Amino acid sequence: MSVALQEKANNIPLPFEVKRIAGRIGAELTGIKLSGDLSPETYKAIRATLLEHRVIFFRGQQHLDDAEQERFAKLFGDLVAHPTEKVRNGSTAILELDTGNGNGKADQWHTDVTFVDAYPQISILRSVQVPDYGGDTVWANTVAAYEHLPAELKDLADNLWAVHSNKYDYAAQRPHATEAEKKHYESTFASTQYETEHPVVRIHPETGEKSLILGYFIQKFVGQNHVDSAKLFEILQGHVTKLENTVRWRWQAGDVVIWDNRSTQHYAINDYGDQRRIVRRSTIAGDVPVSTDGKHSRIRSKVVPLRPQAAE
């Protein structure tokens, strides 16, 4: 039982109100002002609520700036920058996703940064500017997805490993991307190329639950060809994104969302045209996933592509 549930059972009031948003994932927390000065008890209650609901939402946090977002994020653990250094925005702890500079449309289902071995455990996203319409984000519960698999698919997933990479055919995946977006992808997110093998099913280090590691950083399943991998991926990923496993959030400026990156996927809906959307993300250092049979994820390669030398 989580701390939050135990406190409810003992009739100990939480330092905020919790309102569930969807049946299997998501809760809004009200009556709290986020900062780096929260008491240890309040932080523990927030973390317990996060573990219970996978993703938690806060409205009206306009008082946060980058510095205070960092201070708040540090309550959860060590901050890590995005592994592709060129996506950093001044601060090593804040990643700005701004559609105004060809960045920020993460409209593929994914878990953050699974192309490295110890990918982030928690992500904290603050909304700075929102479009007049569209731009919602959807999260999916990968623990519930595993739990609701048929027994035969669970057995299959338990024994599968997959290759994750940030190098993929961007033009094929994003046929309507602008030239600015293509250039931004090539010069930033693909400037260092990673390949990592993860188990398809990992054991959550805090709850002991089993969750699926899938999403569109997957290139193929280990030991399977690309054709069979694509079919297997479609089957398993389809269970993750069933509507019953999801929650959708309509952003307002000043919102903060925190998700457990070890038990969720998310998708930023690209339905707002040329309007500008700015969000800033902090990520908390994670651990190397462990499979159902006790094996750890492993790095296959890290490659920095050679660039032509300037003429002398």
C-alpha cells in the first residue's frame, strides 16, 4: 500500500486534495503551491500519489520560473540533462520544447529517452505558452497494459528484449514535418546516436510491479527480423494505448504535470497548426531496468557522427 493510501486508511489528511481523472491513470492535485521549499512530508505524499496514479496534474503554478522548477524537481532526485547535449537550453536541467524554433512536437507514443540504459525515472513538465486550441497530451499506463494482457502474451512479453535508438527514419515517421523540424532533428536529437537493449517487461524498482517498455524508440526485437518485429510491436503497443489505459490533459499556461516515466508512455497531440506551444521539462535520474529474470538493460552503442572539417 502506498503512503498516500495508508494515510487515507489511517484518516491522516493529505496536504492537498486528490481528484482522479480517469479509471486507470491520472489524478489532479489541488490546494498546493509547488516550490523547492515543500516539507519532507508533503514531498513524500506527492511521490506516493504519483506512484499510485502514474501521472499527476497541477493547475495554477504560474509562480514557477526555471530556477524554482529546478529547485522543486531536485526534491525527487538528481537532475539529468537530455543525453544529446545540443538540445540543452542554457540550463543543464531544463529542456525547452518550443514549436516556434522547430522543436517540441513529440507526436509519437514514447517513454522519455529509452534509447539510453538508465533512462529518467520521473519527468516534470511546466507549461509556459499554450495554443488557443489543441495541443493536449495523452498518457498511457504501461503497468495496466501488462496486467490486462492475455496470459499467453504476458509469457511472450516476459521473454522479449528490444533495441531502442534515437536514430530512425525521421522523414518516414514525420512525412509532414517542416524543413526546420527536419534540420532540428538532425542537428540535435540525432547528433549523438544511441542503441540500447531493454527487456520488454521491467520490474518497477519502487512498487515491484511489471510494466511494458515499448514506444517508438524501438527499432526491432532482439532475435527477430524487422518484419516480425513490426507485427509484434503493433500487437503489444496496441494494448498500451487502449483508451481504457489513457488519460488526456488540456493544458493551461502555468500547469505542471509529473509522470512516472517507468510506468507510462505519452503522446503530444499535434493538432494546433502553426500556433506556438512552449513547455519546459526537468528529468530525474533513473536506474537501469531489470527484467523478470533479473537481467539488466545493456548499451549496444553510442556514436557521435563525424562532421566535415572546415576548409583551412
